Amino acid sequence: MRLPNVRPWDFLHSSMGSSDEIIEMSSRGLQKSALHAVHVRRNHLGSTIVPTPEPNPTFMIAVHLRHMEGGDLWRDGRHLPAAPIRPQGIRIYDQRSSWVKDVSTPFESVNFFVPLSAFNELTDELKGPRIESLRFLNEEGDVDSVLEGLARALVPAIARPSEMNTLFAEHLFAAVRLHVAQAYGGLRLSGVPRQSSLSPFQERRVKDRVLGDLAADVSLSELADLCGLSRSYFIRAFKNTTGLPPHRWLIMQRLQRAKLLLGQTNMEVSEIALACGFADQSHLTRVFSKAMRTSPAAWRRSRS
């Protein structure tokens, strides 16, 4: 079958319907590896040619959130029939090759882009062998409930990027990278990771940094550097020390500060939201209502 004559990512500008969405979110925290993700939702019928960018040392892990019919697929100009992909199914595309896919039916996926340098960074940290490639998947795509769960957790953050903090993005991308490396890259951890915790000095330094400016968008790299630890070791040590991963602990501290200001000041709820690191009043209201089962305004009235 003849390969279509298309330029990379033409579909972003011309082939998607008005009801379709392509939203990209990048993690600023993973500076060396620059992991990022794209949520794509295609709602209409009709042929859409989806080419990849110019070949580069990056893997695209496509996590399908709903059934996708098969279509025509080309790798480096060679035609490969593509079978349907079930929900939770994933496909991995090595972008050192050139890929073109002809899609004719609706689909929804979250595509994680993981550069080879990100895997190098991980294996160097864990003192393991380098990952040169990820194993090929079966025709219908491997079902991966872990990646599907991570993808679904990311979708709301992609839809509201102003409400997504860097700690959450870094934590999620680190989980994606480690899982893919173990499940598809052959990474083997030597034994069970030893229990780790922060020293009292390290814990105090981290908490002083975060609590000193709750509105700051602090990164895992910065907090790990304060402790002289790698990011992955810091995540484990912080959770073992506090009982929560860093991004969830940060949200809890912002909520506690919001409650303090609601109860002890006359500040407007919108002012409190910004002072505590929330994007705006509606962001604070959603997080507060989920945690407290009532809105900030109602909580304040109940204590007046």
C-alpha cells in the first residue's frame, strides 16, 4: 500500500474536527529528560493521517482510554496492518523510526513521550544496565492497567494546567518512567529497596522551604537537592517520613493554611486561594470541598 505524502503533525492543524481535542502538558521539573504527555480525543469518523515528528531518540507510549479500530500503519515506509486496540491497551512507538498511521474512527488516548535520555538518567541512578529499546507489543496492544490509571489521573491536570503543580507532574512522570522501564525495558531492581527516611535535619529543611512560601511551584529536584538525595530516593524517603508523597503533602499544607486564614482573618476567599498556592478561587473550592465535604465559604460561616 502506498505511503501517504504528509508532513509531520499536519493533522494538528487540518485534520481534526471542531469537537476534537489535542492538549499538551509538559513537566518542567524533569529538566534533563523533558518528559511530556499529550491527551488526544478524536470524536468524528473520517480518515486522519497521523505522522510522527522527525526521527529522534524518544519513545511514545500511547495509552488508549477507549476502543480503537485498526487502520493502516507504516514504519519507515513499510506497511504494517494495525489490529484494533482495546481499552487499557497500549502501543509503544520507537521514534528513531518514522511512523505514519491512518486512523478512520473515533479514539481517545494519552501519549507519553519518554526520551532515551530519561531512561539513561534512571538506570544511572539505579546503577543498572542502559535501556536501548523497549520490547515490541502484540498486535492488539498490551493491556496495562497501571499506565491506564496514571493516564486517567493526568487527564484532569492536562485540562486545567494552571492548577497542576510541578510536584504532581514530576511524581506521575517518574512513575510512568519506572513502570515502562521495568515492564518493557527489562529493568530489574536488585532486591527490595531498603526502607529509607529523611533525617530530622532533612525533614526540617524541606518543610521550611515549602511552608515558607506555599504559593511557590517548588520542584522535586529542588527539594531533593536540599537533602542531597536523588529524586527517586527522596520520594521514597519523604513518604516514609510523612506518610504522604510530596505532592499530596503539599496540597494538605495548602488546605491547612486556607482553613487558618478562613477562620482567623477577613480575607476574601479569592485572596486566600492565591496566598495558599491555588490557581484561583474555583480551584480552592474544588479541592476544599472534596476534602472537607463543604465549600470554603460554608466552612467559614459554620465557625462564625
